[in-house]
Amino acid sequence: MSDTPAWAASIEWLPLPAAAQLMGETPGRVRRLLDDHHLVAMRVDGALKIPADFFVDERPLPSLRGTIMVLLDRGFSTDEIMEWLFETEETMGDAPIAVLRSGRKSEVRRVAQSLG
């Protein structure tokens, strides 16, 4: 039986070694990016994975870290951050990750700051 949440079924997930390869970095560097909140990962089918949507031009999406920090400050767990980023947020009309990728980080952070 899969331990992947229903909302995560359509996401392209990268295991840490694949994320490292995409970035041309070591898995240790990817772990440091996770520790420093430039990225978040979650267990999907038993393995720690990062959504491919968190990368642009083979680097972490620049606006992601600040958004992660806001959500952590609001008391969100890593899994809750992941869920919030990928589920449609009614006030934005789209998933926050899609809004971030479109360059509207202020809107995402404003909504994130109102949570918790």
C-alpha cells in the first residue's frame, strides 16, 4: 500500500540522487539545501523525494526559500508545507507553487503569513 498522499499523486518526484544529478551537485549538497530550507522533501513510497517543480534552470526556485521560512514560522511541518504548496489555494486560484513559478512571490507570502 502506498504512503503517498492523494494530493501528491500527480507530482513529478525526484529522489535525492536524481535531484543532485539535475543540479550537478552531490547528494550531500542537496541535503544541505534541505537543512538550510532552500528546498523541502518528503517521504514518498518510502524514499525521501523533492518535487521537480521546486527547480528552475537546474537550481532551486529562488523564491521558494523565503516562502518555506514563512510557513515554518507559522508552525507548519515539512509535510504541511508540501501539501500547502501543491493544493489549490482559493484566494490565489491556483496552487502556491504554480503562483511562485509565475513570479508572484509577494502574493504567495502574503497569503502564507495569514495562515497558522
